[in-house]
Amino acid sequence: MPNSQKLQDLMQQAGIPSFKALSRAAGVSERQLLQLRQGKLEQMRVDVLLKLSPVLQISLNELIATFSTVEFFPEKATPTQELLEEIADLRKEYQRSQLQLEQQREILLQELQQSSLQLLESLLLQWPTAAQKAQENPQLAAVKIVPLVQKPLEKLLEAWGVEAIAPVGAELPYDPKLHQLMEGTTQPGEIVKVRYTGYLQGEKLLYRAKVSPLRES
């Protein structure tokens, strides 16, 4: 690719180790970088070039001059006022889009926090009182306090689509993909006992269940 070495030289000067790292840093796709490496700058959108130039630590004019096969700005000439205004408008639009994305992320975070607080309402309201009573009366049975934590947590996990791999105390065949041995050794299929439950979210493994070989427990 005729322009790959030029791009790599600029990346080296900017401390960027790879095309993938440049893609992430500039927020452009690797396919768009491929266009630049293939000498197809004229086919690229101006907003993509505006994202690349600050990351590569060169001006837009320098970027165009380096990779373009067309004489956009003749020697000793300057960009037209119309083009400068277009570039300024694109910069403003890009900054506006970034601000909107940030605001949307903030709104989504607030909505997530609000829905989680609603699911945990009983825990938030009752737990401080229960904890205080437990300190005042060490003989208070723990079984009376456990539901205050367990039920809101179960509701929250259900709302997020999170399921336990197996309950604590369950005895089941060892599966190294889902289980983590706490001690000893065992072979897949041998019976183990669950000490700490693990969790799945759909098909995604969040935490493996911690288990012990049944013969050693």
C-alpha cells in the first residue's frame, strides 16, 4: 500500500503503536484507515480527516498534502474562505455530536441508577434499622435479617438477566468452564460441592462458581 509507510511514520512520531490503536484513539474505523493507506484520501469524508489530524499531531492541510494525489492547495496558495468555513462547521458539528453522546450516556446512567434504587428500595429503607438492632442485640437470629438482603438482590439480578450457576451447597459434576476449584484436584465430570455461587448473564459468564471436590469436603 503506497501510503502505509507514511502513516506509520506519523504514528511513530505520535507514539501510536498500531493501526488498531490509531483507529481507537481517533474514533474511526480500520476500513477508513485502509482507504488512507491505499491513497484514496479524496474518497474520505472531511470529518474523518478532522478526527485523524489531531491524533497524528498534524494540521488538516498537512494531512491532505501528505496523502492526497490531487493538488488541493497549490503551492503558496491558501484554502478558500468557503472551505475554511465548511471545516469550521464540521468541527462544530463534531463537537456537538460528542456533547450529545456524553449527555445521552449521563441520562442512561441516571436511569440505570434510578431503576436499581427502586429495586433495592426495601433494602435501603430497612437495612440500617436491622443492622442497628443486630448491634444492640447480638442474640438476634440472622435468619430474620437475611431476607432484607436476599429478596432485593434477587429482584435486581432478575431485572438484569443474571442467573446463579448453582446454589451454595449443591453437588454436581465438575465443569472447568463454569467452576473454579478452591482446593485439591478433580477431573471434569467428578462430583464437586458449590461453596460460592457463580453467575451467568445470558450466555456470558460473569463469575465461575467456586467449588471443592466432594471427597475432600
